[in-house]
Amino acid sequence: MFFQFGNTGVEFSQLVVVFEDHGGVSFEVAGLLQGLTFLGEQMEPLFGGLTSLLGYGLLNAVELATNHRLLGGAFWLFAIPGVFYLIAAWRASRN
């Protein structure tokens, strides 16, 4: 990603929000990758689900702080894999 500084009128507060949003997406992707089964080795679905939901919560916190509303539309779908990972970890702990 490239950001152009200069006479573009981009405020610093806007850049902070963009960086926080990218941090939330990074947490989500890290959680999704952490919970996957990769090359036959079972990764931790509990930590993957928690990390993914932490990233989703961070995205919602940034949206709530900047626009005074939660994410709407299809953004609720990003929480589904994290919830599935938590269900898988719960079922594995019962066996």
C-alpha cells in the first residue's frame, strides 16, 4: 500500500483510522490461518477463533469510534469462521 503525502488534504486522523482498520483485518486473517488444518497438522482452533473474533471486534471498535455505529451489511459474515473455530475447539475438548 502506498500513501501519498503532500497537498492531498489527507488528515493524520484519517491515516490512523486506516491503519487501525488494517490492523483489525490483519488480526482476522492471522486468526483464520491459525485455526486452519495445514499440511495434516492441526493448528489451534481455539486461538484461531479468538484471534479472528478479536480482529472483528477491533474493526467494530474503530467503526464505532469514528462513525458512531457498528459495521453493517456483509461485515457480520467475517465473524462466522471465528465462531466455527470456537465451536470446533469446544467439540474437541468434549472428546
